Amino acid sequence: MVRGSEIYNDFCVACHMPAGEGIPFVFPPLAKSDYLKQQRTASIKGVKFGQEGELIVNGETYNNTMAPMGLDDGEIADVMNYIMNSWGNSTNEMVTIKEVEAITE
Ligand code: HEC
């Protein structure tokens, strides 16, 4: 969580904002995001390889681009665990490096 928060503040905060609230219609929220909760593998894949095209978060459609940030699998696991357990989000299944490794383009 501590490592994940540092990565978040370095790489993600500019778009997804300090409380994970995003910017309406531009950058989707991570806080209480139904997409993040229900589309776990797709969310990890987006952070790993980038994500573009239509994506619906909490009923709002986003059609924008998130470039890949060049994080290694361990850093991705850390930041995923941070965002999935912050701002009211929680998961009882932590993301592991193995899980991130297994996700390919
Ligand atoms: C340059 C802005 C930008 C940065 C930096 C960025 N994102 Fe994103 N992110 C986006 C956009 C835009 C989308 C939606 C893409 C689309 O419309 O297809 C998105 C989508 C997502 C989603 C899936 C949708 C959701 O809201 O649940 C997750 C999860 C996510 N980002 C996590 C991260 C993490 C973790 C980082 C840092 C490692 C990060 N993002 C950095 C812009 C950004």
C-alpha cells in the first residue's frame, strides 16, 4: 500500500486526482469505480499496456486514452492494490506479481 501510494502520486494523480475522483467526462474515477471492481483483469491490462476507446465507468462513457506508463509488474501490482483499497474501495483478493505477469496484450 505504501509503495502503491508513492507510485500513484508519481504516475496517476495528475489524471485520476488525489482522491481518485477523476475529472468528469475526461478522466474516469477510480474511487467507487464499478469498472475497476468488476473488470479486474481489464483494469490491470489497461494500466500495463495502455487503454483507449470507449469505456463506461459508473454509467458515464469515456472515450479517451491512457498511455502505458512503463511500470514493471511489481509496481503495477502495488499501485493496483493501492487503488483497489483506497477511497472506499476494497478487495479481499490482493493483486500479485504473478497475476500481472499472466496478463498479456
Ligand atoms: C494521462 C492521464 C492518465 C494517467 C496519468 C493515468 N490514467 Fe488511468 N485512465 C485515463 C483515461 C483517459 C482512462 C480511460 C481510457 C478510455 O477512455 O478508454 C483511464 C482508465 C483507467 C482505469 C479503468 C477505468 C476506471 O476508472 O476504473 C484504471 C483502473 C486506471 N485508469 C488506473 C490508472 C493508474 C493505476 C494509473 C497510474 C499508474 C493511471 N491510471 C494513470 C487517464 C490516465
